[in-house]
Amino acid sequence: MIRVFLVDDHHLFRVGVKSELTAKGEGRIQIVGEASEVDAAIEMIEERAPTVVLVDVHMPGGGGERVIRTVLSGKSDAKFLALSVSDAAEDVIAIIRAGARGYVTKTIDGLELVEAIERVATGDAVFSPRLAGFVLDAFSLEPTGRGVDEEMDGLTAREREVMRLIARGYAYKEVARELVLSVKTVETHVSSVLRKLQLSNRHELTRWATDRRIV
Amino acid sequence: MSAVLTKRADEDRVIAGVAGGIGDAARIDAALVRVAFAMLALASGFGIALYALLALLLPKSSVPRRTARTRTEWDTLQVGAFAAIVAGMLLLLRKFGLWLPDRLMWPLLPTLGGLGLAWSRDDRSTTHVTTPEWASRLGPGFSSMLGNLSGTPRRAVARIGMGVLLVMVGAGALAASNGAFRAGRQALVGSAVLLAGVALTLAPWLIRLSGDLAYERRERIREQERAEIASHLHDSVLQTLTIIQRQANDPRRVAALARRQERELRSWLYGDDATGRSPSDAVTLGAVVHAVTDEIEATYDVRVEVVRVGDAQLDDRITALVAATREALTNAAKHAGVTTVDVYVEVGKDAVEVFVRDRGLGFVLTEVAPDRRGIAESILGRMERVGGSARVTSRPGFGSEVHLRLPGPPTTPPEPTGVI
């Protein structure tokens, strides 16, 4: 059983997710708590030690980003999966760089959400097609300037292929089949891309994300 | 009248409401009472002791002051009587020796009195008096400023003037009695003391004025934003909600309308199409693809998820690519029996590619009836005429994917700039 904690300021949404997870994740997922505000969430996560925290990107008082940063800077080893209605590149990149291991939109259906939670619980990353698209777009520019880290600032050919298939709407299993790899290998590639996304200092990444915030 | 029953004021208070309460009971401005306490405080702290004593003795008022009584005019007789009482107390205290040296005490008293006059807040001095029409046409900020200047009642002007005069007399006397005017060098000190006095006297009025202006400006900006949001919501969300109500018995149509509205609202809130780039420019591949997917969503009961990397300028070949994409989408929406179709558009260095993917029933290509010319003509034919290619992958259990490829470097659109 995976211990799941919910953080979202919309009451109705929490109710919906809970009933969906209870129905589709029976025997696999146990909801150990929920919070509607940042500070309460931080406190309760440290107290209840969930395996996976589903966290909303937009919340008053610092949003999911603050929850993730605060909890991860403490002793907790909870893993975070971000849920959002916003597809804005800036939000997505920010929450991933704060330490979320995945990002899905709130339109995701129940079964897929259960799978995503299981994937995050085992330490893998969850990429939606949109997030894969962002990665391809952001890493498509040639890295420039000083301090370019070859390994961190670019995608390998294999990683690029995996990202393209995910952007095309392929599930990990389908990606594995298409590239004649094991699912485990695909997961390793995705996790490696996630690490680059979180740790790369290439300034293009931040600039790219801000450029896409068009008012 | 409860003039004898003095209570501590609940609202009109600085410390414990003693001055407010006395002012209320004696029908004089609380500011004058406060000044009186300040004067008495100079007398070796007598005022402070008196205040503390009264704060303990007077009961707290339970009636909100504003409903209890509204102070109207200054009652000259009352003010005079009050001043006489205070003066009497001061002389008495002087007699008993609770007194600072005369040369310090006498100039300080008119200074405090003047400040009290100028600071006593007559609410009417800030109320907005009707301004001429030409002034309001220049903007609310200006007209309110004018209202503050010209609309200040003459009585208030006289009050402030009196205050300034008293402060100047006091400050001057202070400077003179301390020998400031004796040396020429010290004349400067004297005028500095005078100026500081004047500035001090007028400070609350100026602070109030600039506060009013800033508030006015903030309100105006907020008002503009509110109007903009309201007009947008009216044109979009409200209209859609009206249509939805009228078609409430057709769930498919309602879902389609809701989806279209969601997409539109999203693009308004977050930028063009969630993946970025310029919203106004309809001559790019990205913009046209989004127009097509919107249309498909509105026509069929499906959700189209678009992911796009890069963008290209529209030309004949790109237009053909979009037409083929649209055909592939229509096919998926009509025949695959799914609720979601994924579209991936990638503008690379050596090709533009589009993938249309569904997880539907899938089919075996050779079994497609020859009369379904969609795939053969609209997709393959279109792509080949512009030098591209189309490949359809489909099998039961996997769904279908249409891969459209247009080789050659695309014309990249100019980076969005501030100039339109």
C-alpha cells in the first residue's frame, strides 16, 4: 500500500481525487491525510510521513513549490507529484526544479493517476506529453556561454528519442516496445532527464520558461 | 444631556480615550483636550499623573461615539471656558513650583496650542466638495486635489493659519529668549526653528493630501483592471454559459462547449496556447494547428492534446501539412471511438513533423474500404504533392498513429517583439 497525502486548496477537487483513488486504487493506495494550505501541509506531511504527496501547483502562500522545498529540506523522504490546471511552462519548470518527481494535469483519469503515483513511489519520474514537449523545446537550443556542462546541459540521443515518444502520447510500455528496450531502461532514461531538468544550470532553461509566459 | 457623566471614549482615543471622553462631554475638540494634557505634562509631569488618574477613574463608554453624539460647531464659550480652566491650573501649578524655567515654559505653551489647533481634525476639511466640471474632466485625481485645496472650508484655513501663527510666535519666543538672535550666526538657527515649526504644523495636512492622491490612483487602476476582466468574461464565459443552459439536454454539445470555453479561457489566462509563442500572430503553424484542433473538439466529442516544439511560418507546404493533420484528426475523432487524441508537432532543423495518435480500436490498413478515400487522398496525396510523406501505423490494441513529415528547413517565424 502506498501512503498518499493530498495538498490542494480546492475542496471539491480533493473530494474528487479521493473518491477516484479509492475506487481505482483499491488495495494499492491509502490516503493518509489532506491539507488545504501550505503551512498545514508542511506540518502534516512531516508528521504522517506519506510515501507520495500529490500537490497542487497554485495555492495561496507560496504554492506547491514552497511545500516541496520546505519538506525536502527537512528529514522527510516523501516524493512529490504535481497536479495542475496550468500548462504554463514557467509553472511546470518551477515545480520540477523545486523537486517534484513528476507533473500531470488535473484532467488525468483515475487509473492513470494511480499508475503515476506508483511510478513516483518507486522513485521514477512521471512525464506528461506536455512536460516532454517542454523538455525538448528547452533543450533544443545549443547551450551557450560559460560554465556549460556537457553532461548536464544536453540530452543524449536516446533520451531525446524517449522524450519524443512521450510527447507523441506513448505510454512507457509503448515507448519500450517501439525502441526495443525494457520498461526499466525507459524509466532510467526519464529519471535521468528529470535530474537534468532539476540540476542543469543552463540559463536558457529559465529564460526559455519565462519567455513563454506571455501576458 | 450626559455632560456630567464623563466616560472614556471607545473610538476617539489615542491612549485610553480620556481626552476623547472629556472632549465629548464638554463639547470641545478632543485635540484641544490633548494639548491641555500636554501643557500640564510640562509642569513637572502633572498632566501625565492627571491623565493616569482619570484613565483609572472614568468608566469606559459602551455607546459608540458616532451614534452617541455628532459634534457640530466649535462652541466658542465652551472652548473659552476650557482654556480658562487650563490656564488657571497652569498658574496654580506655577505657584506650587511644579514648573520649568519661565523662559522655556512660556514659549512652549503657545507652540503646543498652535499645533493643537492645526492638528485638530475637523472631518469636514477632508470631505470632497463638489468641484467644477472642467476639473473633473481632467481626471479624478486632479479634481480631488482641487477639492482638497479649494474645498477646504474657510474656517479650517483660519484654524490652520492661527495654528501656524501661534507656533511661529512660540518658536520665535523660544529662540529669542534663549539668545538665539543675539549672534548673527545664530539667526540661521532661529529661522531653522521657525521653518521646522511651520513644517511640523502642516505635516498632517500634507500627509493626508498625498495619501488621498495615492489611494485615488490605486483605485483607478484597480477599476480599469476590473472592467477589462468583466468585459472579457462577459464576451466569453457568460455567453457560453447561456448557450449551455439552452442546450442542457444535449450532454455531448454541453461537453464540447465547455471544452472550447476552457481552452479559450486558458489561452487568455496563460498565454496563447499553453505551449507558448505569440497569440496574435495567426500566420504561424502553431496558431493554425490550434485553430484546427479547436474546431475538431467543437465538432466531435473528443479532447485534443497538442504538444508543440518550435514553430514555423505559414507557406503552401505548411498549409498542406495542416490540411493533412486536420484530416487525420477527423478520422481519429470519427472512427477510433476515443475521448482523447494526442497531437505532437515538431519543427526541427531538417523537417517539420506531425504525429496524430489515438488509442482507439485500430484497424488493418488493407482492410479499409476503397470508398473511404480520407487516408489515401486527403492525407497521402496532399503530403506527396508538396514533397512530403505520410505513414499510418495502426493495429488493434495499439490504436493508430499518423506520421506526417515535410522535409527541408522550415521558415522560422520572427521572434515576437514589442513592435506590432
